[in-house]
Amino acid sequence: MKRRVLCVISFLLIILAFFTFVSPKVEDEMATLVDARKRQNAGNGRSIQISTIALLWRDSDERIYSISEGKGWESGLRLSELSPMKYKHESWLDHVELAPGDEYWYVYSASRTPVLGGAVKKVTISKGEDTYLIWSPEAIAPIRDTPPTVTIGGDAFHGGWIPGSDVTIFDPPPEPEPEVVLPNSMDLISQKDNVALVSINAGNLPFFEHSVWYTFRQSIGEDVRIYSLNDVHQLTSSLPWIAGVGSALVCSMILCASAWIVTSKKGYSKKILLTHVVLIAVLLASLPLLLKCFDLPASLMPSESILDISHYAEELGRIRESMALMEDATVDSLLSSATAVSVLVVAICITAVCIYSSIAIFRTYKKSK
């Protein structure tokens, strides 16, 4: 009876140690990354103007999120809503006016739609190359790399106006076909039906879908989704390390069960038991090292639980189908390679521990006869 109690306690201690190491990592990964900005009135009594991107969010009511320091159990940076009495927005304007007299620390953009009261992590935005997958529930109008041009006297001008003058060309132009014009920083790679692939030389890092959604919400639609292939690569490259973390827990549990079986025989070898304990300690001690080897992409994380498998399945399924529609096997190749390596890691670890445990149990039983 005493031995069984010790075995149960050992199992619980292993689980407790595992979550002690893993919980801070999960909390860090689930924090919403934000591009937070501060604006303060200059003292002239005028209102403060900020971009409407801070007000408009997909799948959310219009609101401006502010950042404040949490207290007690909710320490750290937390999200709250700026009172609607503090700002004014007119639909025909491209900015929001904040009431004068205060300092505002607001969310300009974020890795996902913010959750009130949720933890946030302020990041510094850098620039880098990326490839965006654009998906829409409906067919996307033809995409152009540059704005349409108007030719006058052999000279071409963008957008239907003459540089350096107030004259706009009104000679009734033909009704323009629906089209999407990319920003200057983007180039079209391919397009088919409801998906498109574009490259960008100076994209935001980390990738915030909200920022790109704001760019395309009017030309493509409010339901448009944008995925960063850099983030997809980051997610797939993390899978083998996650498999290693899971293997460390499973192998520790197997060793604990093996130790319980070994100690059930009188005259068991204390050396074998000590080896079990050392191996379990090594596996648990490896967790902090394994957890430092990867970072999950914020743009692909679920909103509530990191273990929301249906979320990953839906997002990756949509990405794979979209890439397959354009006959691009990049994502499939990444997922296949990552899955194969992950399975190999799990198989090798568990097989090695099972072989060791079997040998230890066999020697113990053989010695007891």
C-alpha cells in the first residue's frame, strides 16, 4: 500500500514539475503581441488625431483598446477599452480624434483581435521580406501591381490626374472593371479564384494580420484573411521541438511506471532504481532547454486555449487548400517534413525508454528467482 502511494505521488510530482516548466511558456505564447503607441496632447487644447486602424477590428465591434498595468494576479500589461467619451470618429474621415488633455497609450495593431483584460506584450516592429497568402470566401477581383494609368500626349499618369495641377480628367472614362490595386511595397506572384499570393520586401515583423486586413478590407471584403508564409514556416519548424517536450513527459511517466514494477520485487537493485530517478530528472531538466528552442507564430495562435487543435486544423487546412489551388506545394512540403521529424522524435524517445525499462524489469525478475 505504501509503495502504491509513493508511486502515485511520484506521478503527480512529475506532472507538477512538467507544468511548472511549461506554464510560463504557454502564458508567453498566448499573450497578444501589440504595436502600442503613446500620444499626448501638446498643450494647445487641440484634439489628437490617430489612424482609424486602431478603431476597426475584424470580427469585433469598433473600439479603441488601451493598455494599463495590471495588479495582483493580473500583473503585467493588460488590455482595457478606451471610453467612447474620449474619442470621436466620423465615417467619412480616415482618422479618429482623441479628446485633448490626456496621455493615451493605445493599441495601433495587434497579432489578433484583442481580448479585454487579456495579457499583452509590447513589441518593436521591424521590416523584412515575406510572402502573404490572401484568401477570401468569394472570388477576388483581378489584382494589379500598380494603379491604373492615364495617357496624355504620350505621357502616362497614375490614377487619372495630372501631376502639378488641380485638373482631373473627366473625359468620360469607360466604367472600370472591378480590380484590386496592391500597395507599392507588394508584388503579385499568382492569383486564382478566391486566393492570391503576393510578396513584400518590407513587411512588418512580427506579422500582424490586422494591419494587412485593414489595407484590403474595402477592396476585397471584410471577411478577407491574410496569412504569412514566414509564420507558417515558423509553426512547422516548431513541431519537432514540441514533440520533444511531449516525449519528455511521456518517457518520464513510462520510467515512473517501470520503477514501480521494479520495486514490487524484494531484493530489487537500488542501482536500477537510482538510474530511473536520474533519467527522469534529466528528462525534466531538459524541458527549459527544449522550450527555448522554438517560438510559435502569434498570428496562427488560437484566441483561448493553446491546445485548441480544431483551430490549427482549420487554419492549416485553409492554407493547404489555397496553396494547392495555385499548384504550390511549399506548405505541404513543410508540413510533411515537420510531421515526419516529429513522429521520428517521439518514436525514438519512447522506443529507447521502453527498451531500457524492459531490460531493467527483466533483470529484476531474473534476479528475484
